[in-house]
Amino acid sequence: MHPKYVDIDGTAVHYLHTGPTTLPDVPPALDRGALLVLLHAAGSTAGMWRRQLVGLGWTHSALAVDLPGHGRSAGVDGPASVEESAAIVLRVLDALRLRPCVLVGRSMGGAVALVVASRAPERVRGLVLACSAARFTLSDDVLASARDVARGRLPQQFTTETFSPATGIDLMREAWMEQVKTDPRVRYTDLVACRAFDGRPLLPAIRVPTLVVAGADDGIAPVAQSEELAAGIAGAQLEVLAQAGHQAPHEQSERFNQLVAAFAERLG
């Protein structure tokens, strides 16, 4: 797992990748097995995919992107909409000259993956949509709290609401350590973008194989929203992970990795 940057319109976009490293201006090889491009959730970072980069990197190639303003990418502001994030992801795929990939997105990242697949289906071999939704239901209270943190009226909120009650404190702490790497103002912009997004009209147009993964204890994007995703995409497979919340790929990484690997291998 190696860090690298790619220039997108003067913005240094950071990503982590598997396989051997290369010179700074040379894209990594990423020629092992299927190519998995991992897209983070609102206010999150590429680092939240470490368990996937390590666990899946033995047989497949994987790349996790920090959107502008997130993690180690440059920028004070994050993308203003899910559609803008999708445009940036497409620019990264082009700049790195990547082969068609499996897009793996959690929450907001799943919405971004939907838009990419609808705009450029030739670039996408499959979709893995984890803890995501075609239409997010974020309450006014959630946005108000995020806005107060962004304005400095509240400290960062290290809450347990995105986790299953079965998740241990060490896993929670690891997620919180990634959370602080993205400015709260960017997280607030992400949440506003998520609430504005309506991907329901996109679902009938998705023609690539799709795996939808839900956390049984997800209170942010409940299982019913994953069921809606799977029902709206022709041939989509739904898997529900026990003892997992909104951070299912992190909370149940071994099982999640098994599902993604099996899905990628079925694509040939």
C-alpha cells in the first residue's frame, strides 16, 4: 500500500494503491487481477479502506482516492455535489490511464459510483455499493450539528451512531482518527451534497453487475435503502452483514473482502 498524487486541474489528488510503487510522475502498474477503485464516504478518507487495500491486494489491484479537500488531497473545499465528485473520479481514471474497474463506494462513495457508471459505463466493470442509498435521508438535526462543528460552535463529534452496538472501541477509535484528517467544513459540504442527491432515476440505466452490501445495524442508510438500490438495478445482488453498521467494510472487513473478491472473480 503506497501513497501517491495525481494533478487534476492544479489540485494534488492523493490516493493509496497496492502493488509496487513507481516514480512520482509514473502511474502504478495495477495489473494484478481485477482493478478495484475505492471511493470514501462523506467527510472520510482513503485511509478508511486500508483493510481492503491490504486484504484484497494479494490477488487484485486496488486504489483508494481522497477527493479534493479530504485526507491528504489538496484543497480547502470539497466538491459541492455528488455529480462534481463523480467528474473528479473520472478525471483521475483518465489521468492514471486506468483500465475498466470495479467501483467500490461506501455511503456517499456509492452515490458517486452510481453517477460514474451512468456517465461512463465503458469505464466500469462492476459496482459494489456499501451502506449507500439512491436517496439519503439525513435529518435537519444531523446537518445542523455538522454545521455547528464546521463553524466552531461545537467540537468534533466522536459518536457511536455510525457503528453497530457489537463494534469494539478499537475499531471506532481507528475510524475517528481518520475522521479528523478531513476539515469539518468539508464534511458538512459532503452531507449537504448527499441530501441533495437523488439517484433513483439512474438505477434503471445501470447495466453493469452490481453488489449491494448493507450493515444490519446501519442507522444512517438502513437496510431498506439498500433493498431499494438492489431492486432498482437489474440483476443486483444484496448481502446484509450482521454486527455491522454504517461502517460495514471497516467493522466486518474480512467478510466484506470475501464478498468483493468473489464478486470480482465472477466478472472474469
